[in-house]
Amino acid sequence: MNDTDMQTALRQITQDPRVPQMISVANELGIAALLRDGPKSCDELAASVSAHPRALYRLLRALASRGVFAEAKDRHFELTPLAAYIQAMPADALSTFVPPEHMEWRWKPWSELLYSVRTGKPAFEYVYGMSTSEYFCQNPGAAKSFRDLMDSVARSTAAQVLQVCDLAGVERLVDVGGGRGTLLAAILKAYPRMRGILFDLPYVIEGARDTIDREGVADRCELVPGDFTTEPVPVGDAHILSHVIHDWDDAQATAILENCRQSLPAHGRLFVVEAVVPPGNEPSWSKANDLDMLVLEGGLERTETEFRALYDRAGFRLTGITRLAPIQSGKSVIEGVPI
């Protein structure tokens, strides 16, 4: 597994709010370092770190169930690639995946999941009396933590998108709702002749300047503040929306893509990076993430059939769906062209 695979796996397991604390305790005890030379029994580990043997076993067993460590026979534990990756991370790096502020605003609304199931409305607004965007405007610490998390997502997404998407013919790419510009900067670096436009809310755009400057693409990237839900999207011959459409219900998602359609030429291309929910009982993280969208935003993860209907309503023809790794995430590039 490469760094991108490791980050994706870590991001997935830390969706459970208990897991980061479990990892933190194991890191503080130095368990991974003790296992570098080979498996050890739980009793031996407990003696080395002055821990309660049975309690330590329960911790390591729980982590092993998530791929962090592996339990062998006779209560022996050994390193896994993911455990070794986490152990090598800087001490504060785990907060990039699940910062405390992010945890609070994300998981508190989950206590009102029943409200969302009964009403179809986001529990976030029920709990906080405002939307997530309003909350972030009033809580800069939470907003920063969320943007840090999305930057991490964007970095892994960029590597995957560049592997599967041929953007050689794109002269001007508009990243709609592109946050701090991490994805767009990576694409522009891979295509030196391409120009880019980052389009997002004014307070988000302000946070993007450092990224664009640091990545050395400021001379080819225009930062345009605006609201893609109510305003025209800047003109380009391709638009990309990564982890944007799932925030919105069908009516609003259609309106956003219609705004893109109006700004694309006949030869234009649309790239939406989202999870595609598989049918039936096929396991997929997207099915639990779909509940996140319900609880937090009132949005949803969509099936292939639902994406085709969405594209059709917005004036696009869906031309292809390419799955990204890991397959269990359901994350895909859904490409379309104007009708």
C-alpha cells in the first residue's frame, strides 16, 4: 500500500469517533515500537508499558479488528502496515484526520439520527439551529479543522483523479467548490499548459491563496469568490466538483449542475468526484457516509441510476463512471458532457 492508500484506510477507520482515542492510547504506550522486531504476547506488552493485561488485550483486539495490529495465536499481536504507518506519523498528525473540533460538530448531531430518519431533514440544523456553513462562519476553529480534513481528502483524491482522467485537452479547468485549492493545484502542476479557476465562497477563497502560492501555480490560477448555488459558475471548457454534490438534495444539486451547464461550451466536460452507492447488499462505506449526508447537510450519496437521472435533469449525458481505490469506498469519477 502506498501513502494514498494508507491515508484512505486511516480516514475510513477514524470515522468511528472511538477509534482515534484508541489509536492515541496505543501510540502513547508505544505499542507499535515494541512490535517492530516481531510479535509479542499481550502479557509481555502489558509488563513493558505498565498496563493492565486484560484491559490492554481488549484495546489491541479492538484495534486489530480495524486493521491496526493483528492478533495471532495465544494473544500475541503483531504490526500491520497500517499500524507501522501510524507509528511513523508525527505526533500531531492524527488530528489532521480527526481533529477534536471536527469530532464535536460532526458527532453531536448523530445523537438525533432518529429526527433525521423521521423527517428527512438534517439533524445538524435541529441541534445547532443553523446550517453547517453558518456554523463554520461563527466557529473558525471548527471551520479550520474541517478544511484541514478536506485538504487531506483532496490530496488523496488528486493522486487518484490524475491516474484515471486524461485532461490533456482541457485549457481552462474550473474547480467548483474547490476549497483551499489542493485538488486544482495538483492538477495544474500535472498539466503545465492548463489554466485554472477556483470558485468558492469568499471566506473559503481567502484560505486558498496560501495553497496556490505555495504550490507555484498562482500565475495560472484565478481565485473567484462566489456562491455556486445561486450565482453563475465561471466559464471554462471543463468543470470539476469534488465532494460537493453529495451535500445537496436533488433539487439543489440539479440547480448547481445547471449553473455548470450554462457555463460550458458544447465540447465541454463535467467531472464529478463522489461515491457511487452500489446496489443490493454489496458492502460499501458509501452507505454509512450517506447517513452522514442526511444528518449533517440534508444531502445524499447517490446510486448510478440516481446520478444518471441527475445529469439528465441538469442537461448532461453521463458518459462514464470510473471507480477509484479502494473499491469499498465507492468513490468514483462520474464524467458527463452537455446535451
